[in-house]
Amino acid sequence: MTSTAPSLARIKSFTFSGIEATPVTVEVQISTGLPSFIIVGMATRAIAESRERVRAALSAMGLALPPKRILVNLTPADLPKDGAHFDLPIAIGLLVAMGIIPSETISSFAALGEITLDGSINPVRGILCAALASATHNLGLICPASQSQEARWGHPDLPIIAAPSLRVLSAHLRNEQLLPAIPAPLPQPPHYGPDFKDIKGMQQARRVMEIAAAGRHSLLMSGPPGSGKSMLASRLPSILPDLTAEEILQSSQIHSISGLLPPGQLINRPPYRAPHHNTTLPALVGGGPKAQPGEVSLAHNGVLFLDEFPEFPRSCIEGLRQPVEAGEVTISRAAHHTHYPARFQLIAAMNPCRCGYVHDVERSCNKAPRCSQDYAARISGPMMDRMDLCVHIHSLSPLAISRAPEGESSAEIRPRVQKAYDKQIQRQGICNSQMTPENFFFEQDALTLAEQAALRLKLSHRGITRMFRVARTIADLEGSETVHKQHAAEALSYRML
Ligand SMILES: Nc1ncnc2c1ncn2[C@@H]1O[C@H](COP(=O)(O)OP(=O)(O)OP(=O)(O)O)[C@@H](O)[C@H]1O
Ligand SMILES: [Mg+2]
């Protein structure tokens, strides 16, 4: 580095919008002038604070910043950038500009990582998304050592440098002490969670769960306290069809960007999210200052279970209407929009009234039946209309539970569900709960029954469509090519609540 000519280093990184990683070039220039350290290029405060972390990390390596003008430019300049993961590319750029790391070693790499004051490289969100994007852009990836396996899931041939600290990284890039290659991660066995065999009796509820799982249908369960609604919902993931490779990557990317991906693992079974009813709208559908994904996106390709549904704030219940239909969420900020996938299976549970015993004359409170109408009214008509299946869960007496034989296990139910699900994908490329009316092929007797019921029950067009979808799933579970009257009749019985 001469004293007059400015020294310039360039390294790639990424900024995230939803699960999309957009390439950003980090330029570091050291030139003569009054000593300063400036970061430009629509950077947020977290990036501006990089200066102090990088300065301290270099000093921990025994290096002092040159007493010159240091300019960091993040380009494209008109793209908003956020995240402490810019620490690492800024630090690497500085080391290159200072002549400590040879520039050719990093020219085909992108870097992401947060740096601590002692020079350690800490994990950051979105490494999987960055690894996938690096492979697309023919780049290698420099990332925190603790996230090497996450990066490896992005692509088996991706060049990865996973370093625990800036000092170790610098030694590797200077060819002094090489880091080990990152092996292919071992696929972890699927975790199915609680099992259906624990549920005694409850044949109708089990049947409804099987239909819901097979067609990925939305379901509302209403029943008295202790009737087993939460227990049923928590067992639904154990019988859901397997995720495809594409679904695994999508769900894992959403978890990665939220910082919730288990170390070195992918989301290889449908996710199950059960937020508490004191949640907020941004936590549920996404948002907040960083436009983070909400529970609906974390439940993408899986289940969103809302227990005590009427107790959720009205804004949350109504806020679900759009993602349920669209399968994605758009978070608008002043300058840009962020999209997240949100194709989830909505499962809701509620008591029929506040005391929960409106149908039990001996136990109901003195406000029955009015309290039940008020309580149910907390869920708007349009939201109820979006439920494919609505069922009443009957309570079993403790004696009936203790005498009932052990139920069918999840391992026995799962193949039936998988078979019915595979049929849907072969036939129409999507599952029945996403099927559009043009895919409907019904026998005349089923259509006549549906038309009569639509008039009698005053079903909306959406209600009829959803009933048809459920009927199709019932026929698929039976292995029937066409939908008959009995399938439509059973589907209708689940809209009577
Ligand atoms: N059919 C059943 N088989 C086995 N256990 C059952 C059954 N029904 C209820 N239970 C037991 O009762 C407990 C209460 O069930 P759960 O919490 O699912 O009820 P709930 O309907 O969600 O009640 P609440 O409305 O109060 O939330 C469960 O932990 C479970 O052990
Ligand atoms: Mg419950």
C-alpha cells in the first residue's frame, strides 16, 4: 500500500428480503486524509455499529486501524441493508485493504458473520438462504464455524470456509493454517412427536384428524374443557404426509431467517406452531421493525394451532383471513415490501362458551345459552367460512377413558394419509385443500345433495367449495376415483357446527 494511492478491497455479502438473499458488494477503501471510519449505502444502525466491533476485533488480533480515511460502501447503494452479519465482510475487506489477506483468496466468496470484541465470529440468521444464493451466483461462502453444517445443506459442492474467529480465518486465507473441509451433514431421523395411540376412544375425532391430515384441511374443534382438543391437535403432525425436498428447503429457509433452525438440521417434518392467545398481530402474521416472519410463515407447509381461538385478539383472528386464502404474507414498509410464504394448515380449538359447559345442563353457568352465542361471535363469519371442517369434540368420562383399549398408533395411520395425499398430488399437482373448482369431478348424486344442502344450510360459495374439497379427500382416503353421495354427505356433516 503506497501512501497516496487509495487501497480498495471488494467482497460479496447478502441482504435479505423475506427468504430471498440479494447480493451486496462490500467495498472498503483506505485513502489518505483525516483519520475516519465511515459506512455508507443505506445501512441500518446495526451495520453502522460494525465499526466499533471491527475496530475492537482487529485490536484483539494485535492490529490497529491505519490512521487514514476508511470508507466502507455497500452497493447497490439504493437497496436497504440490515443485519449484524455485515461485520465479517467489512472486517475481511479491511484486512485485504490493509494488505494482511491476499485479495484473490476472497474474490469468489461471500461472507456473513457477526464479530465480537475478541474477534470471535458469532452465528447469524439466514446462513441457509445465503448458502443457496451463493451456489446460484457461483460464489463460495465464508460463515461462522458453528453454522458450517447449515451452510453445507445449501449445496453439497459449495466451497465453504467456516471459521470460529477472525484470527483463524486470516491464518487460513494466508495459507498458514488451513481449516478442515466441511463434510456432508448426516440426515437426521424424522421426529414425529406425540402419538395417536395415547388417545382412547374418540373414533369420530380420530376420523376428522385423519381427513384433515390427508387433505391438509383447516379444522375447528369445539368442546368442553378436558375433552381432548389440545391433545388431538398436538398429535396431528405425527400423521401428516412427508415434506417434499422443495418444501423442506422452503420451511428450513424461513426458520433460518428467523434464527430458529436447530443447529445443523433441516425442518424435515411439517412444522407445528402453537402461539399463545396473548400473541400480537406482528408476531402472528409477521412484521416488526425488521419485517420478520410471523407464526403463519413459520408454520408454512405445516400446522398453525390456535388453542382457545376466541381468546385471540380480534385483530389476530381477522389478520389470518388474508394469509389463509393467499398462502403468503406481504409486509409493507415505507420503501419496500417483504414477502413470506404462509401456506399453513389452520387448526383451531375452542370451548363452546366461557364456562365451557353450555351443552351440559348440570354444569353450565346461569348465563347459558346466551354466553355461548356471545363467545362464538368472537370468531367472525368470514373466518368461520374459511374452516373446512368444524366438529364438536365430546368429552369421555374418566371411566370410559380408562376402560377404552389403546387406539391405533400414528405409524398405522400415516401410510393411509400418505397414500391419499400422493393421489391428490398425482391427480392435480396440489393437495385438495388448495384445489380450485375447475378440478372438481363429482357424481351427479353428490352434486344434487350438495346443492340441496347449500340451500338448506345457506352455505356460501366458499363454503360449498370447501365442502367439495373435503368430500374429495374422503373419497381419496377410501381409494375412490369419483366422489359419491356418501362422501359429500360426510363432508357436509363437518360443516354443521
Ligand atoms: N380420549 C382420551 N384419551 C386419553 N386421554 C384423554 C382423552 N380425553 C382427555 N384425555 C386427557 O385429558 C387431558 C385434557 O385434555 P386436553 O387438554 O386436550 O383437553 P382440552 O379439550 O384441550 O381442554 P381445554 O378446553 O380445557 O383446553 C389430556 O391431557 C388427556 O390426558
Ligand atoms: Mg386445550
